[in-house]
Amino acid sequence: MQVYEAMPLRFAVTFDYRCPFACNLHEHLADALEAGADWSVRFIPFSLGQAHVREGEPDVWDNPDADTGIVAMQVGIAVRDHFPDRFLHVHRGLFHARHREGRPIKDPDVVRAVLAEQGLDPDEVWAHLEDGSALRTIRSEHETAVARHKVWGVPTIIAGEQAVFIRLMNGSDGDPARSQAIVERLVGLIQDWPELNEFKHTSLAC
């Protein structure tokens, strides 16, 4: 009898560290992945600053100093691409610094502190900001998400050719099995029920 191994769940998720709903979803992702969830996940940067650039204004890529989220995002991408074993720790750390601790992640000193807290040498990571490579990667992946999947916000889950903007009201409660179930339910809806276009409560129970 031939035995077929189950393929890992494959999907991508956009992020911008300024978004509280991205924080909630990415907490679930990090907890489940660290506990061994059999997923192949691509973390895609999506600049909310660029998404809100008005006609005639410079792109974020051309004026990064004016954007409050681009430093943290560049650091996240530099760690993703060059220090992948520390990515989930730094990723969670940057979200927590902004949304759980109220620290200003537009401040390079705050972002450098997060790197040090997660066991990385800030100078080694910063080299990928100074040479412009992290910003170029963000621009390329942001623009690809917009062109290919019409992405307009975070967090958006991309599964196959389906892309869906998600809002979870709560982050992880420390139970990775629950986090895994939540994410797999979301991805399952996207993959198996593309007819569902919008599902939104008229009021909040919490």
C-alpha cells in the first residue's frame, strides 16, 4: 500500500508592525510555529505608509525618514532574510514593543534594543539597512503583493491565488494548540470557501 505524506500548509501573511490586528494574528502564527505547526509561511512586508501616500506625494521608498514604521519593518526583513533562526523572536518582539509595551518603534534606539533583547547584534542587522537592501526588498515585495493580489492592508493572508484581509480581535493566550487551530481555520476558509467575500459582526461582544 502506497503511503502519501500530507503536504505542509502553505500560505503567506502581510505585516506592518504598526497594526494592532497584525499583532494579534502574528502572535498566533509565532506561537504555533514555535510549537511545531507544520506550515510553510512567507512573511510579506506591506507598508501602511505607502498604502496611504496621496497623489503627488513622494513614495515611502523615496522618503523613508518621514514614515513611522519603515525602520522596524526594515529590521524585520533583515532578520527574516539573514538571521532566520531569530526571526520569530524579533518579529514578536517588535509587535510587543509597539502594542503591548507602548514603545515608539519609529525610534531606532528602541528597535535596536529589541534586537539586543532577542540575542542579536544590532550593528550586524543595521548593516542591511545602511546598504539599502532591506528597503529594496520591502518595496519589491509590497509592490508585488499589490500587483498580483490587490493587497491593500494588513494582515492579509494569501493562500494560493486567494488573498483575504483578516481582523482578529484577540492575540495569543499562550496556548499554541489554540493558535494553530485558529490559523488553520482561517486558511481553510480562504482555500475551501472562496465564495465567502465578507463576514463582519455588526457589534462587538468583547
